[in-house]
Amino acid sequence: MENLLRPLIVVGGSVVLTLVIGWATDFLLRKADERHHETPLWGLLRRGRIPYMLVLFAALLRGSYDEAELLPSRDEAIGRTLTLVLIGSTAWLVIRIAAAIVETSYSRYASARAHRDPARVRRVRTQVTLIMRVVSAIVGVVAVATMLLTFPAFRAAGASLLASAGILGIVAGVAAQSTLSNMFAGFQIAFGDMVRIGDTVVVDGEWGTVEEITLTYLTVHTWDERRITMPVSYFTSKPFENWSRGTPQMTGIVFWHVDHSAPVEAMRDKLRDILRECPAWDGRAYNLSVTDSTPSTMQVRALVTAKDADDIWTVRVAVREQMMGWLADEHPYALPRVNTADAILPPSRNGNGNGNGNGNGNGYRPSQDGVPAQQRRYHGSHNSGRPER
């Protein structure tokens, strides 16, 4: 009877204590969250209740397992398993607590500066994300190393591993050169303020928004719903456009090719009217100028402004479309066209100014033998080449 009650008391007591302590802790966190709405810390700490209860259960059962005598022949294996579970759940709990603290700090910072400096908020968000990934990686490595040290074989090999750490480091550095360079580039991006989560960038001709930044890669969400994954080392070794760096305000350009007779002044007035009706225009500035000309057309450029990259695209397409429609309806002659008129002959260059090209006013051009070229007829190759009068 004692052999049956002892395991039930030990295991059942561990389960009951875990549930009671876990419920009490969660109740206190919930009450604290209800009283302190200004901080999300207590609500975020509640996300760690599962690893917290797992740590409690593994610790209680590991401490009282020797008294339970469940499987005496398997004491060592079961004890080591409980130790591994305790180490893993502790690492999980530490990551959750660190995430709650870091996220709370970021939330307070973002709520205080979201309206004054959104670019800096995105920078801090990028740094916080990378810091949490580094913390998770370090805790995970320490937890795995601690688990391995619970095995006697790994403890015995510890001295030789430490002795060869220098050689292994060199080999690992050479083998993982690209990975290490990406990791250092990730730190450089996070703390060098080169690119941040939420920034609008143009890389390799692709326009999009930075969606995710890790220690090794960066994801760009393009305007057509594609995701471009690139190594972070790209952003430290090659030039790219960051439209969100500094202020998000932008100036856009719209080009038209129109006929030389196009009413440029009327186009300026029409541009002003179009912008006044466009909600995406921020009202800062606009301009319309003739920037180039060709033998058949001239190039007209409009400059418009908007508060960010999305609005500048909207303004540009609206101005381009409405201006072309207005020209087609009101000034069709201003649209580019192919000139099919007869060519006008240039005036004579002999200096008499009569414009007929012969200098004597009769409209004929004399040849070398004094015969007008209009009266000469050739009969092919059978004659001697002399013209017939």
C-alpha cells in the first residue's frame, strides 16, 4: 500500500502545487494588469505562465522524485530527463520575461514619441527586434550547452573541447564567413540607423517596405504583394534608396511630350486646379516647366509634393491622367503628331536674294554647257552622253 501511495502523493502533490501556485501567480498578474493600464508589462508577463508552470512542475518533481521510488531501475534516466525539461523550460521562461521587459520599454518609448519622431520610433523598433533575437540565441545556446553537460561523456570531453577552442574557432570562422559577415552587418544596420522596419526602400529596382530584419537577412514587402528576402550584408556593401530616411516628405516628377504649340501657361493653371482637387497633395509646392525639345515635340515637366511615398505615387498618376485627358478634350492640337506637310525648299545661297536658286530670276538652273537642266533629256546608254535639245 505504501508503494502505491508514495508515488501518488509525490506526483499528485507536484501537480496540485504547480496548478495552485500557477493560478495564484496568474491571478496576481491579472489584477496588476487591471490596475496599471499605462504599462503592458503585467499582461505580457502572463504569456509566460505555461513555461512558468512547467518550471514549477519539473523542479518539484525533480526534487521529490528520489522519495517517490517510481521506477528504481530507471532513476538515472528519469532524473536526467526531468533535469533537461527543467533547463529547457527555464530558458523558455527567461526568454518570455526578457521579451516582456523589452516590449514594455519599447511601448513606453513609442507612445511618447510616435507623433513627434516616427522615424526614430522605427529605428528603436528595429534595434529592439534584433536585441531580442540576440538574447534568444544566447539563452538557447547556454541552455543547450547546459543540457549537454548533464551527460558524463560531454563533461569528460569538455577539457579537450576547451583546449581546441582556438582551432575550432578559426575553422568555424572560415567555414561560416558569409554568415558571420551577415551577423555583423545586422548589428551595423540595427545601431547604424541605415534601414529600419517600416522604411520605404528601392533595391535592385524594386520598390517596397522593409517588413522584417534579422541578424542574417532582411525582407522587403513590394507594392505587388511579393516578398524579397536579401542578405543584410547587401545593405552595407551596395547603394540603395531609402525614401524614409529623414523626413518622409517627397517630391515627384511627371513628364509629358507635347507639340510645340501646346499652351504651357494654360497647363500650369490646369496643374494647379488638379492639385487642389487631389487629397494626396500636401500643398507644399508645385511647378511646371519646359525642360527639353525635339524636332517634333517638347518635354514638359511637372513637380509635385506629398507627405510620403504612397501619396506621391497617387499624386503623380492623378496629375498625369487628368492632364492628358484635359489636353485631348480642350487642346487636341497640343498632342504629339507626325508632320506630313510638304517640305519647304531652302532659299538660294548665291547672294542675290531672289530665292529662286539661279540668280537670273527665270527659275531655271543652268548647267555647265549653258542648257537649262529642266530641258535636258537623256536617251540611255546608246547615245554619246550629249543632251538632245
